[in-house]
Amino acid sequence: MSIYLDYLAEIDSRQTQGLAPKPIDDGALVAEIITLIRDAGSEHRADALKFFIYNTLPGTTSAAVVKAAFLKQIIQGEAIVPEIPVAFAFELLSHMKGGPSIAVLLDIALGDDATLATQAGDVLKTQFFLYDADMFRLRDAHAAGNAVATGVLESYAKAEFFTKLPDVEDEIKVVTFIAGEGDISTDLLSPGNQAHSRSDRELHGLCMMTPQAQQEIVALKAQHPDKRVMLVAEKGTMGVGSSRMSGVNNVALWTGKQSSPYVPFVNYAPVVGGTNGISPIFATTVDVTGGIGINLKNWVKMTGPDGKAILNNDGNPVLEEKFSVETGTVLKIDVKNKKLTDEAGNELVDVAAAFTPQKMEFMKAGSSYAIVFGKKLQTFAAETLGVEAPLVFAPNKEITVEGQGLTAVEKIFNRNAVGVAPGKVLHAGSDVRVTVNIVGSQDTTGLMTAQELEAMAATVISPLVDGAYQSGCHTASVWDKKAQANIPKLMSFMNNFGLITARDPKGRYHAMTDVIHKVLNDITVDDWAIIIGGDSHTRMSKGVAFGADSGTVALALATGEATMPIPQSVKVTFKGKMLPYMDFRDVVHATQAQMLAQFGGENVFQGRIIEVHIGTLLADQAFTFTDWTAEMKAKASICISENETLIQSLEIAKSRIQIMIDKGMENAAGTLKGLIGKADARIGEIRSGVKPALVPDPNAQYFAEVVVDLDLIDEPMIADPDVNNADVSKRYTHDTIRPVSYYGGTKKVDLGFIGSCMVHKGDMKILAQMLKNVEATQGKVEFKAPLVVAPPTYNIVDELKAEGDWDVLRKYAGFEFDDVAPKGAARTSYENMLYLERPGCNLCMGNQEKAAKGDTVMATSTRLFQGRVVEDTAEKKGESLLASTPVVVLSTILGRTPNMDEYKSAVVGIDLTKFAPPVAH
């Protein structure tokens, strides 16, 4: 009983934090609980029963295996538990979702006891998490004449597991809660520095927003028991920054519905809204949980007599309030007519986009998983029975425009489409199922992905997936007790599931903490690929990549498929010539600024694909652009690469994959070797002319076209969070792009950071050369602010060592990472020196190390959201300004922003323009 007593001790510890007993995933603990249930005289029996019934996790956890086996014994009369009669045992099995529970139900349904078989068959008809082995058992039993199996298959063919569910209500009443003004980052809903607790849903729920906000939500629910609380981003977009399944889980925990009375702290159906809608990847996460995401449009641009937007002194459109959504406002969602109305029923805004037939199915089923698995189950059953499957699910919206060519992304979707009539060509707006080629899971969401895989009863990666990788980059900075407790367990699970893992559970190869996006960029060896990754910066320079929540990642791993509409595209080309002292990062920032200027402040990138014609840049450099498109609020980005450039990028990818093999990272399936083979095949296609590098058709139709004028970029550009803007909605966006001269060479910089997925080897070489330049002109290098440097990959470190640049960096460093003795605790302060940190995300993630509160940070990162890299003090707001490597280096040496003369002097002799984009022909 030692494990049980340890669990009781943990319960006592959690009670001091106001937490309930932690849900059980350990089969050994459940086995001890069952022993106590069997002992009628045990003082622990009553509690043990509650833990068994209400607190044991479903799916494929070892706890679920033991629970299902005991319920089988009860049903078959081998064990007697008065509190769990046979009917209740079947009900408990019905809530266990799949895996061992399905195996038990099939055993009984196909067994000799006719009465029990019928009952088991009735429960099976409600289930949808069945895999090939489960379906084959039903098929074989049906072929042998088993009536129960035939009945179950007939039910599946009719999709009764879906059709018999209650329909979505015609009217949903909501009461609003303003979560914040302006864009709301998912960090507000699930802070990065609390990533370690994400798999403990109740504990993690305590970090959403503030305790005061949580109390207000509870009070609203009490005041409005017939309504659902809708979290609102006033004057902004909800859920920018990342998909953050944990953020949606938290919103659902506080405002949603309980999924099952027997599964604690798993809720669904959250309702969220934003003046400017929901961030694309966050919207997908809301769909996963059967939730509702509404574009409120409650603030609109004021227009003049000429019909053009009226601008204020800062050049921003002046907004007027169309209707109020202040906290406590009661609204109605007219689902039938797809309108948002006030309490009296007056129409406020059309919300049809939130209630497409597909989204309605997710809401009815409680998740998108049920629909994905359900469609496959129906198809299998109908084929097995030799019948035509009735049209139950909403048909995919298919749009074909005669005479119109395809954009690059439309070509990729058509190539990977599943279930489309042969020869049919689909354009943007079409809904389509596609195969997924590459999948990435990162370490702070990976634990949730593992939970999702267990919940959907998946045990092995889909054979449709060419390659999948589990990273260790988000926990690379500090190997603390939290990381030591979580990461080995995660790596073991994913390794067993079939992924290539950053850490070897058996300890045969060195832990690799490379930034996940860089690894995915290398293992993507086809420009026609579709990539799904558990991070918003899954934005490859080959193929089209979509950042996704942990659940969508799990679904891609388990099924090898994803379902989504083909997005519209915006074409980006370049004209003019880069000045020799400008960095490519400045081109990236200028693209955002020039786009906003060209379209009167409207972000035409939001929710769309950016097709960037940047074909002469190798994958590493081009990735800097595609990576940033997450901050442009784009859904994804397509990079149009020229043939020879693509071949060079694939050769580099092959060499890096080979390094992974040489390190011992290959798995039994030969995944990495297979990727090299696919790269060779793609190179052969390009060289032979059979299939050149992906390009759009000349007559493709774009939503908009943006031409970036390189001649206009004559100063380094900085993305500024503008933390003191009088208009709160303008703070912490990535739309405020300023030239360095704006700061007059006087803005104090407290810390610099060179790292994250936005930098590559070239940035590290620029840093080394700048340090040599400063020493040559000033006699020595002195830092007036700390400079933290985290190369994104070990390959870069190895190459810098071979080329001598690492010795230059080491010369000026006061700290260099040591993999033999990694840091066990996060820094709380920094000295004015150079820190050479372990490859990984470091400050960009904000979950382990941060700048000191209230600091002004100059970083190559992508994250300027409040509290991400730096938190506020009572006296001063923390600022994370984003700039090029040269600007960051110089800012730390000067302790302030540089002026143009200082900047030009510091970059003398550095070839910044070798990463220049091609100009339009």
C-alpha cells in the first residue's frame, strides 16, 4: 500500500495549495486502489472507490489499462463491487475513450454471453476512438456471422455515434468578460513561465490571468447560471503569439463545460471573442475543443466624406465603438441565423464564419477529434458492409474557379488532398483533408500532446508521416527539478511512439536541445510538404507549415492527416537594392511596415498565407522571413525558391540529417535515412526537370500583392512594444516598426539577447566580426549591458568552432555553457558581459530565464508580449524591443540604442547584403 500512502501524502500537499487530488495515470496506484476496494473492512475503501470512479485518467494510460481490466471482471461476475453494478461498469467504460476500454468492450461484445454482448455492443456504438486492430476485429467477427459485430458496424455506417448526439442549441446566451484591451497573447491565458504545470490541468488553471480575474469569472457564472462566459479581447485579436492548447484548456476550465463526470478538470466548449477576431492558430485550438470563436467587429474605422479611413496624428485609423462588450454585458448568439444580438434580440454583427457546417459539427461532437475519427470509422464500416455511407457529415466545401491558376499553397493542398475526386482542382476557400508529411512536438507542450495521444488511444505514429521530431529546446536553458521530472518521461513516451527525440531515453546519445523550428526546417525535404508543429513558429522555408495546438499535433501524429480550409494568399516581392549596411532582419521588419502603409493600416497578412518570392536565399536565411510571419498574424508562409537554391538547401538538410544519424538518433523505422532518400529523390526530380521547384501559376489569384521597396530601407528597423502608448490596444503588437533614429541614440538598453529561431549561423559570424571591429577601433570590448547569446543549434556551434568564430566569442565571454554540468537554476541577475548559453530558446521562451523586471531588452527574438521576455515592476514596464543582430550587439556595448554613425562604423567589413532577397524581374 506504499504507493497509495504516497498518493495520500501528495493529496495533503495539494490541499495546502487549494488543489484537489491529482488525476491518476499510474496503473500500479490503481492496482493498490482496487485491492482496497476489494477489502470490505478497509478504512480507505470509500476514498479508494471515489478515486477509481472519478479520478482515474482514461485512454491508454497504464491506469486506464488496470481500470478497464477490473471493470471487465465486474461485468463478467469475477469481482463483486456493490457500488459498481454491471450497468454502471459499462457506463464507466463508455467514458474511457479508447484503447484498453475498447479492447474490453470488444472482448465482451464478441464473447459467449449474449446478454452482456448486446450491452457491450450498445456501448461500442457510442465510441469512435477505434484503430485498425479494433476495426479488423469487428470486420472479422462480422464475416464469421457475429450479429453483434454486424449491428455495431451498421451503426457506425450510419454514424449514430454522431447523429444521436444533441444538436447545438439554436440560441446561446453569453455574458462578457474583458480579458484585456488590445491583442491578447496566449501568455496571458497560459504563461510560458508556468509551462512545467500544463499537464496538471487544475494547477495550471490557477495561472490564467490573475486570481482577481478568476474570481470575477466565477462571480459572473454565479450571477448568470443560464449563460456562458465569453472572454473578450477588446480592441484587439484574441490568442496571438501561439496556439497554446493550455490557454484554451484554461479558458475551458474556468468557463466551459465538463467533458465527463468521471474525468476531472477536462472541460470543453469555451467561448472567446475579439474585436479583430481570433488569431488563426488559436482559432484552430478553439475548434479542437468544440468551442466558439467570434469576430466581434465592435470597433470600426471612422471614415471621411471620401470613404477613406480618418487617421490620427500617429497615422493610425480612428475607431468608433459600434456596440459595447464591457464586462457583464449580456449578448445572444443566434446560432440558427448566425447572428450576434444584444439581450433584446437586436442584431449586432454577422457571425457566420464562427458557425460553418464543419465548426457546428465540432461543437455538436465536443471536439474536432470526434469528427476526424468518426469519418474514418463510418467509411470503414460502410466498405466492410458493402453499403453506401449515408451523407451524415457536412460535405467539404469545394471551390473550383475555371481558368484560374493555382497559388503555391493551393498546389500543395491539391497535391496532398485526401478524398477529392481525381482530376478535381480546388482553390482557396475549399475545405480539404490533407496528409501531413512532417510533425513537430516541442517540450513544453509535448506533455499535453502525450496526454492527447493517450486520450485518443493512439499507441504508434501513423505510417503516413514521413518524419516527426520531439524537441528539448524550450527547457534547454535550465536543467532544473521540473525539467528533470517532466522531460525524460516525455522523451520516453515519444520515442516509443515513433518520433525522433532530442534526448535518448536510454542515454546513448548526447541530449540535443536545438530549436525545434530549425530541426523541422532541416528534416523537411520536399517543397510540396505539409508540416504541423506544436508551436506558432512552425514556419518552414520549404513546404507549407502550420503552427498548431498540442491536440492537433497529436491528431497529425496518430492519423497522418489534418483538415482545414485552403487559405487565401498574399504575394510578397521585392524591388530596389539593399544598402550595404542593412541587415536582412531590417527587410523583415520593413515588410510589415510597408504592408501596413500600403493598405491604410489594415493587416492583409492576418489569417492568410504569405507567399514570399525570396528564391535566392538558402533555407536557413529564408526561414528568418517565414519565421517572422507568425508575428505578422499570417496563418503560414510559402517560400518560392529557385531550382539551384532549393537543391543547395536540400543538400544542407541531408548533411544535417546525417549528423543526427551519426549521433545515434535514428530509430528502428529508419526515419532519418528515409528522409535522406526522399531528399535525393526530390533533387533528382529538380535536376531532371521532371518536377522543378514549386512556383505558382502565372494566372494565380491573390488576395493582395505587396511589393517591398528595398530602396526605402535606409536605417535599422526596430519592432517596439510601445508600452506607454495612450491607446492600450496599440501596445504589445508587432505593428509598431520604428527606425533606429527615432530613439536619438539615447534610449537605455539594460540587456541584449541574440538567439531564438530568428537567427542562423550568419548572425553568429556577424557577432564575432563586430566584436573584432570594436576591439580594433576601441582597443578592447566592454559591455555596458549584458549580452545573452544562445545559438539555435549545436551544428552552428560545431561549425563556428571549426571556422574559428567560437574562439572569438569565447574570448569575450564571461560564461560558456557546459553540457556536462548544465545550469540547475535560472539566473536572477546578469552582469555586464557576454553569456554563451546552451543552444535552445532561452529568453525567447520566458519559461525558465527572464530579464530582470522592468528592463529594456533589445533582442533578435520574436516575442515582445507583456511579461514574456521581461516582466513589469510597479515603477516601470518591461520592454522587449526586436532588432537585427548588429543593433543588439551595439546596444549592449553602448548600453543604449546606437546612432547611425555608430552603427555604420560597427558593421564595416561585414557583408550583410549577401542575404539580400531577389528583386522582381
